[in-house]
Amino acid sequence: MAELSVPLFLSLKVAGWATLCATLLGVSIAYGLSRWNSRWCDMLDSLLTLPLVLPPTVIGYYLLVLLGRRGWLGEWLSGLGIELVFTWQGAVVAATVVAFPMVLKAARAAFEDINHTLENAARVLGLSGPAIFFRVSLPLALRGIVAGVLLAFARALGEFGATLMIAGSIPGRTQTLSISIYEAVQAGNDNLANMLVLVTSITCVTVLWVASALVPRRDRVMGLPGKQR
């Protein structure tokens, strides 16, 4: 039972923290991009969504170069006594990177779909920028953002390549569900692999079903997170 519960708990912990980090970064950056009229906006958006198309091993390599003991950022963190390589925190970083574009794309589309007349009216009534964001923009875009967050959670839960490269496969410490499935197949333990696959599949299907339910059918066909009315 521990062979199933330990990687499941670790995966949920990693995916949970990664989704939180991706949400905070994704929503704030998406709001800025949706309000920034510049020719560089789409280029920045493309750079930020690169993890959607880059192979996971490439993402893992970049993270090792950045966060390794001799990396650009890793050397500085090591001096502070912070080690991310071969830790569950490193797995969180890897999962955050791959899940971040899910939140960014959904949140940006949701913010851009808001009727700006409502924001302008709030501004005329004397609301400050932060107040407009929290009392007008965020509530109107919330449905699309939540759909993106759920997709990000599913993506973080199933992350394999980048997590394996940055965090390794240490049982009980960094061995998530996807890595445990790989190890079980390599060891010929089909029963364990089947159980792990079933648990992962049920979890991801449930998350995707909930995310799909949040998006109106008409907007789902258009690939949008849902129009706010």
C-alpha cells in the first residue's frame, strides 16, 4: 500500500505547490499582457509559453544549468544553504515551469474578453488600480482562470521528464506517480504499474472533466476559456 500512497501523496503535494506558484505568476503576468499594447507583447507571450512545445528533457536541462550547484542561480542559492536539485522542492520548480503556460494562456484570454467599459466605469467612480483588479477584473475572469488552473494541476501531476532530470528518482522523496510508473515498468512489476496508472488516469480525467464543465460549450469549440457576460 505504501508503494501507492507515498508517490500519490508526493505527487499531490508537488502538483499543489506548483499549481499555486503557476497561478500567482500566470494570473499577474497575464493581466499585464492583456493590458499592455506593444509589438513586443506577443513575442514575450511566445517566450513564456515555450514550455508547452519544448521537450521535457530540454526544460530539465535548462533547469539543471540554472539551478545546479554551478548554475547561474544555483551557486547563489547554494551559498544560502538552499539546494533544489534532487529535492521535492526541485520537482515543484520543474512542475511549475511546465504548468505555468496553462494558467497564462487561459488567464490572458479571460482578461482580454472582459468588457472594458466596466473597468472604465469603476475607474470613473474613483477605484484604484488594485481595487479594479480585485473587485472587477478578477471576478469577471475567474471562470476562465479556474479552468486554466485545473489544467495546470493536471499537467503538473503528470509531469515526468523535467522532474526526473532536476529531482531524480529517490523513493519517498522525489519519486512522483509518473516516475513510479516508469520504475515499476522497468522492474517488471506490472501489478503496481497498473494501479499507479489507474490512479493517475482517474485523477487527471476528473480534473479535465471539471475544467471542461467550467467552459461554455460555444467557447469550448473556439478554444477560449469562456466569455464573461
